[in-house]
Amino acid sequence: MPLPTFPRRVKIGDAAAFAGTTPRAILHYHAIGLLPEPERGSDDRRRYGYDDMIRLLWIRRMADASISLDDINAAFKGATGIEQSLAHLEQSLASKAAVIEAQRAAVNRLREVGSPLGLLSPLVTGRLRDLPPGALRSDDLDALLVTERIFGPMGAAIQADRFIVLATHPDLRAEEDRLTEAEAALDDTVSPDDPRIEDLAAQRCDHETALATTIEGSGLEESLNALLDREDELAGEEGDGTGMSVMEAIGKMPYDFSPARVRYEERVIELLHSPDQGGDPDPRTC
């Protein structure tokens, strides 16, 4: 039986098809020096021979194994051995595996909790796990999400005490709703000098004091202290890795506050830090 006709050299399209890649990828390999430019035919088009194809096939195999093009290039040039390239690959795969495991854990928490609460850190999820369904409002979750982004999981876990108390004390929840509605009314039609601002700030201060007192008497203090005792340990396990400071994060979070609302927030802080309030409000109620 006669043998098929073997081409001595092939065009770039045939080379790409055989190697399982694209002409554009081959041109990129040429540009970075990974694959030498082949001879050109009489039509000035590239023609690839046996050695070119062997090199291209090895490039594709190593690229399919997730070895970076830089490492492949260095290996071909003799600047590093395949062992070093594989060490880089192993390190990269380990990092990817850690990310995948964290994603899997988040999905499992979300499935177990059955609400967006499961997307927050295990510290926060665990602290609020015993609340009945619906006790935690969407606005509460939003606040925890922002707090965790700015202050980390520990800060959000501390803030969670506030929502536990609000969920289990209808009178405090009703007062929280009333104050929230009044605060929302401090829009651009209200002057920063409006005397109602001072009165509302005093009411908010009284409410925050009542919340802090309820938290202290609820038994949450002991479990909070247990978390704080583990703060150094947990700080190493949690975090989003963005590297922003607290002040940088705060400065990047927009709040559509009118001048009147800004003045109100300033007065609340001043009142909570006044000597009459002990000068240092509980962070769980701020």
C-alpha cells in the first residue's frame, strides 16, 4: 500500500491545527522568542518543518499543564531547569487550590444558612446562627457587609450583637425604626442649623446607650470576650487581602448624606463621646 504524501513543510494554519492552537498564538510565540521564526517560502509565507513542530507541540503540552510562557521560555533557553518550572507551577496550583477551597466553604455556608448571611465570614455567620428566620433584616445584612469590609470579620462580629438585641427586643427595634425614619428625613430641604437636629441626636444617643446596656446584660459579653481573646489568631485567618487601611476604606464608601445629616452624625458622635456618656461608646452600637 503506498504511503500518503508527507509535506516537507507546512503553512502556519496547518501547523496551528495540528498542534491544537491558533495562528495568532504561534505569532505570539514568535514575538516573545519562544518559537524561532521559520524559513519562508517563495511566497514569503512562513513554512514550518519537523523541528518547528516538535518545539510547538512541547510548548502546547507545557502550556496545557499551566506552566507559564516565561517559564517555558526559560526552560528552552537553559536559564532554568524543568524542576524549577514545575516548582513554580506547584506553587501556583497550591494557591489556586486554596482559593477554590475558600470558595467551596463559602458556598457550603450559604447553603447551610440559606440566606446571604452565609456569604459573610464564619465569625459573623456563627454569631447570628441562632436567630429565627426573618429576624435579621436585609438592611442589617447590608450594614454587616460594609462593617466587615471596613473593619474586618472581628468588627462585624462585634456589631452583630447589636442586631441580636434588636431582633430579640421589639421595643428597641421599634425605636430603631423610628429613629431611622427620622434620620432619613434629614434631606437637603433641612438646614444644618435646624434645632430638630440636636433633639434627634440626643434621642439617638439615648437609644445607643439603651442598646449598650441591653447587650451588657444579655450574656453576649462573655462570648464577645472569647472572640476578642482570639483576635490575633483570627486576624491571621480572615481578611480580604486588599491592603486598604480603615480610613482609606471609609473614604471610598459613599453615603448620600445631606449637610443636615452630616451635622446630625457629628452631633451623635460628640454626644456619645461626651463625659456624660463615659467618653467611650460601646463599639457594637456605633
